[in-house]
Amino acid sequence: MDTKSYDRRKKRFWVQSACWYVFLALSAYYFSELMLFYLLCGIYDVSRNSHIDARLVCRYFFGNGVPTWVLSPFNILMDILTLPYINKKVYQLEDLPSDCQQEIQHILATVKSEDIVAKLAKRVESVKRGMLFFKWYGINIDNSVSIPEFHQDYKYIKTIGVSIFNKKESTDEHFGPLRATLRVLYNINDIHDRASYIKVRNLENHWCDNKLFIFDDTLSHQSINQTDGLRYCLFVDIVRPSVCHFLVNDIVALLGEVLQKSKFIFYGSWVPLK
């Protein structure tokens, strides 16, 4: 990053931070009870992370975790609605209902039969981080790569996409915004280097050891590819298991309608592929 770009980003960061601090101060003064409620929700929400330190707390309340804090009452409600299925934070495939497992296995079989890497290779050579969506919160998305299996109606699977990391490319530590779904990741191409992995606080999943990883992405996490090759990763969002699946499913569908035009707010540092 050149000096001018760095200075612009630094200036924007301080301006945004100052506005946020002023907003918090005014809200605490005029809406003290509401802010106390939000503070308690935020404390519970951030406490779900392991190895909590001052840096994590600061990022949650004053950094890139602010959208997750704003949505913390909704996310806590989702934790309640999905009882008695306790949020395991990190899941094994067998932790999920059998019909959900079958859907995931079907998608993984489709990925293995489709040469997705070859179809995307030439388009991502100069892209640091690329994102291709096939389905977003249940709404099918057409693009230049046709995979009909990704456009089927599924009971649990609601979002299907592929993320591409170029060599020596990583994300910052960040929090996903919503807990109505769980994130399923599957590394498509074979990686033999332990320098490509996802980290959820102190837990690291290296793609050379385990190609499938399922977790609650509202936890602080970071995706890292410090290898000399590209990393192609399928990501799937599934409706959280619940005895009232119909209700949680309807909530996810509503979220899809609301967020359909704003998905790249959450992926602003990615290059959208079509």
C-alpha cells in the first residue's frame, strides 16, 4: 500500500472512530437504559470467544465487531430459538441432524465432480481476494459458472459461494454479523502447506489436515493463506438446527430479502466475480 493510500485510510479510520465515540456518548446520555441493555448483550456476546484480551474487546465494541454488537440482541434471540440445540461454536459434521449432513455431503460431492478451479483460474490470477456467489440466503444467483446443483432448494443450505485467496493473502481478524446460520467451509483445491488455514481465536484448522470446517462465524476469526499458491474455498451457510426449523428458516428467508442488495457491504474488501 502506498503512503497516500495509507494516510487516507488512517484519516478515515480516525474520523469514523471519532463519530462512533460521539454517538456512543450521546446515546449513553440520552438513552441510558437502552445502552445498558446493549452493553449487557455485548458483554455476553463477546464473552463467547475464547482467550479474551483487551484487543478483542476493543475490536468488538469499537472496531470491526460493531455490526455484530448492534445485532447482538437478535443473535441472542437466535440462541434461544434454537434450544435445546446448544451452540457448539465449532462443529463436526456428525453434530448436525442427519438430513443436514446429507445436504452437505451432496454439495461436497458436487464440488468434487465439477472442475471449479479450472473454471475460475484465469479470472483470479490478478485478484487478491475474489468471491463468487451461487446462492444468497436462499435466493439463487446466476453467473458465468453454471452448476445446477447449487440452485436446488435445500432445507438447510441457504448460501453457497466460492472464495479465492491469492498467494500471501489473508483477512484481518473479524466477526460475522448474524447467528441465524452456521458457516460450512470446504477447501476445494489440495493444499500441502500448513501456512494456509482458518483461525478461530486460539483454534487453527489447517486445510492440509482437514478440508472441512464448520463453525459459528460470529466468533472472532481470520482466514490466512501464506503459501505461494491460490486457495479455493467453498463456503456454505446452513440454517441452525432447531425444533422449530420452520420459524428459523422463515427468519433466514426474510434476512435474504432484506440483505439481497447489500451483500457486498459484508464483503467490501473482496472482488465480486460473475
